[in-house]
Amino acid sequence: MEGPVALGWTRWRECEDEYTYGNIRRLLDSAIQAGIYPGDIPVDAMAQVMTGMVTHAGVALAEAPAGQRRKLCRDLHTAIQRLLEGWRSSAR
């Protein structure tokens, strides 16, 4: 939660690009090579969307009351999994 304040917005975005976006981009590339997603998907755009999902999910968990985090974590996992499955099935 304090990352953007402590690092400054520019440095925060650089870290997010390097770690979150970069890892997601590599995962998507691997999924394409494994035949999970077709090679013509807009990888950069998908990686940006997924980065937003992961980042916002983390913020939602950090801000949730402790007693609600376990359920929220399961719900977020289900939501992200279904989105990814939908992207996969719509690509066929």
C-alpha cells in the first residue's frame, strides 16, 4: 500500500513493469509456446490487463478486513481463473 508513496509513482510503475508485467508477459509467452493460447493474441495488451487484475486483487486483499481475506482470496482466484479460461476458449 505504501509502495507508490515510498518509491514515488515513476519508480513504482518501473517496478510494476519489471516484476509484475514482466512475469505475466513471460507466462503468456510460455502459454503461447505450449499451445494454451494462439500465437496471434495481443500479448502486450493481455499482459497489461492481467497486471491490472493482479495489482488490484492485491490491493483489495490488503484493504479487506482480516476476517474476510480468506473468502476474498478464494473469490479473486475463481474470478481470475474464469477470465483466463474465457480468454482461452474464445481464442479457439
